[in-house]
Amino acid sequence: MSLLVVGLSHRSAPVSVLERASLSADAQTKLLQDTVAAEPASEGAVLATCNRIELYADVDKFHAGVAELSTLLAQHSGVGLEELTPYLYVHYEDRAVHHLFSVACGLDSMVVGEGQILGQIKDSLARAQETHTAGRLLNDLFQQALRVGKRAHSETGIDRAGQSLVTFGLEQLALGTPVESWTRGKKALVIGAGSMSSLSAATLARAGIAEVVVANRTPDRAERLVRILSEGDDTHVTARAVPMTSVPFELTRADVVVSCTGATGLVLTADMIAAGVEGRVDAAPVVDLDAVAEEDARASVPAGQPPAEDGCPVDLPTVRPGFSVMGEAAVAGMDAATLEQHGAWAAGSAVDRRDAARGTGPEADAEVIGALAAAAAAIGRIPERRRPEPVDAPPRPEPVLFLLDLAMPRDVDAAAHRLPGVRLVDIESLAEASADAPMAADVDQVRRIVSDEVAAFGAAQRAAHITPTVVALRTMAADVVAGEMARLEGRLPGLDDKHRAEITQTVRRVVDKLLHAPTVRVKQLAAEPGGAGYADALRTLFDLDPETVASVSRAEESTEKNAQNRGPG
């Protein structure tokens, strides 16, 4: 077995990189085809979810395989290899098996223990089978991963370690209030009708939401989801379908919005959301934001210095409080030329940031802004910092619109975080919220299950590796028996059928007894770590024809492929 996985996930890469690297269904198919066409790989499978992209392959060379798979991921994701490489992880052989089994059990999920990953693994296997890129190794691996995941959920309380991504997201929106109480009387807008959106709609309905409106680009799918919700025995929700063009209007009456589509651009812009809450936000204390911003900027400048300096392209009094005047938010929207001017000003400025005690200063800021300028030239925008410096921010009105964005790339404009009357929970904030979640005792039990299953899978693969050699040996022995019986008939032409059959059976029993102990023992030894060499020893000792062994392997693979094409019984 030479199993290799190269990938990136929410544990290794920021959400901004995962968004840009996300793969459409067509891109996944093309990636699979190019993977098996590459020289080091003979099999391939892609596991692509909202927070991970992984490419699995059976390779004959480790270093060449890593280089090829990394390059293919970069080419098909559209993210440059140099930019993507720092976020990639690599697992090989038993470590790769351990990784997939952990993923299947929910141990590597953003919310520990979520079970939706099993459906995504099943879809990945089906796609690899449809494109004929999954051979014996990946078929065995993914099918076993599904069994391990189901075992973990049935034998342990891993489900108690964390909720599904949908439930966890709703809990984050509810801010500690029980979801069933929080949803009572509310109206929900669900955008999309795929598996995650359907799960969200069903979860809201079971939680007691008063109304669910489903918007989808394909009306038939939206109508089908509405029928399922309306006919459910365990819910009493009012459900209706609307076209995507009705989303702006539905925003004005919705309390909760869940969006999970496959769109490559934003589905809900900040302007659409602001229009949706206009007139619904409770009056808040009037705060002079300009005065607050001016005071914040003045606090960032040493005594005696004016709040702005000649050559600074940033209008400091208008910088939103809570952000450094040299941070990402302050320069968001600038073009590269203006950023370069800002960088030059920062390099010679006397501005002393409040976080100077942490070892930063004008020189470090100039480097950051220079990097931002390069980012602007490369991707056409400046990433916005999500964690502002702590300040006394003006009070915000209570939310009237709750947004749950489960899409990757994101459906909802991140600027909605700053809109009054809006609370947004997205993949990035879910990752932050779940990072410190307590690990249940059941997690340790699942880890033991994973370790045991990895060992069993490795043993089975090693034992299967020697099976063609054992079959070839027994085939050779049968040929020897047949040859000797033919020679005996030439010497004893008068031998009757009864005696000929008795002699033949006797010779076969002798051969079987002689081969039984060695073949059973060699299978046992081959199943142990480091046992791959026993197949070679057997071929050498009995002078077996390599082509005969290979033909046995091809015959077994052909039988397995035919069984897969027929589907499960």
C-alpha cells in the first residue's frame, strides 16, 4: 500500500484561502481524471467539503507523488502553488488511513462529532467510482472509513461531543438561549435547497420555527423541500417556495436567514442586508462616531503630534473605532498605488501604535502594508481584519436579523458583521467558537476505535497483497500434479478410472498438506508490520513467474470492478 493524501482544511488554512480553493463538482471530476493520468498515481479520490479539500491517491513514489498532487490541487483550485503550499498537509500510508478514519468519525471536523461528513465521504467514493479512478485500495479505504464512522457513532457518545454544524450555528445565533425557545414565533428564509440547506430547514422546523421560506435557483428543488417540510409528521411549520428574485423582499420580513448555495459570488450583499433591516432596528443611543474615531486616532499618536501627518492618504478622523490606523480595515478599499504611498508614510511616521508593546512598530507596519499592496495587485482586494483591537465601542441595537452562512465560498458579505441590527455567524466564526469546545470523554474512546481499525486495515491490506502470490503458488502446484498424472498414464496405460482418480486425489492431498502450513503462516506474517517482503520471498523460493502473479491480481481487480458496477445488492 502506498496511500498518499495531500490537502488543506480549517485546521491548516484560513477561511479566505479555503474559499478561493473550493472546487466545483466539475472541477473535482477533472482533478480526478488528471490525477490518475499523472505518472506517480494509479488511483484517485477527492474529498471536498465546506471546510476541507483533500486529494487521495495510490502512488508508487512518495516525493514525486507529493509534488504532483500539490501541483494538481493548485492548478484546479486556482490558487497559486507558492501561496497554497504553506497550508497543505501530507499523510502517507498508515498515517493517511488514520487521518481519513478520524475525519469519518468527526474527530477532525469543525464541530467534533458531526455526522454529516459520512455522507460527504460516501459522495466522494461514488464520484471516484463513476470516473473509474478508485481501484482496490481506495474502494477498500473509503468503504472501511464509512464503517468506522458508523461504528464510532453507534458504540460511543461522540454525538455528545459536539452538535451538527447547523445546530451549532443556530446555538451561536441564539447566544445561550435554548434554540427551541429562541426560534418560537420566528420566520426563516433558507437560501438553497441542497443537502445542507435541507438539513437547516428541517432543523429549524423541528425546533419550532413558525415559517420557512425556501429560495432556490431551481424552483422544482425548492418546491420538493417545501413538500417534505409540510408533510413531516414531527413538525407543524408553514412552508413555501419563492424564486431567488424574491430574496430582497423576503429579507424585510425574515428573522432568521440560512444560506448555503454553490454560488461563486456573494448571494447577500451588505446593501441587500441593510435594506432588509431598514426601519426594523430599535433606536439606539446617539453616538457621535466621528468624535469617537477622532479620539481613537488621537490616542494612537504620541502627545504633541497632530492626528494626521502630511503624506498620509488615510483620513484618520473617519477611521472606524476599534481598528489601528495602520491595520487592514483602515486601508481596505485602497488601490495598490495608494497603499504604496501609505506604506512610505508609515515607514517614516512617528505614529506609535498601541500594540507597540507587543514588538510591532512603524517598520513592521510598513512591511504589512507592503504585503497588502501585493495582495491587492494579486487578488484585487484587501482582506479585512476580523479581530479589531479592543476599544470602547458604541452600543449596538439588539439584532433583528440573524444570518447563518454555511457556504464555502461564503454567500453572505462579511461586512454584515458591522451592520446595526444584524448578527452574522459564518464558517469562520464557527471555527473560532468551536476551537475551545470541551472534548468529551467519548472522544478518547473513538480515538481508540480509530487506532484499532487502522491496525486492522493495514493488516488486511498486507495480507491481501500476498494473496495473488499464494494463489499463483497453488496454481503451480496443481499444474505439477496434472503433469505428473499425465506422465503416469503414459507409463501405465491400462490404469482404470477408479485407480486413476484415487491416485490423483492422494497426490493432491499430499501437495495440499505440504503447502497448508507455509501458506497460512506466510499470510499471518505478511499481515504484520514490515511483512510486505514475504511475498517476494515466496516468489523467489518457488521460482514463481511474476506475470502469473500479476495476472491473478488483474483477475481479482476485474472481478471487484464488475461487482462495483453492479452496485450494492
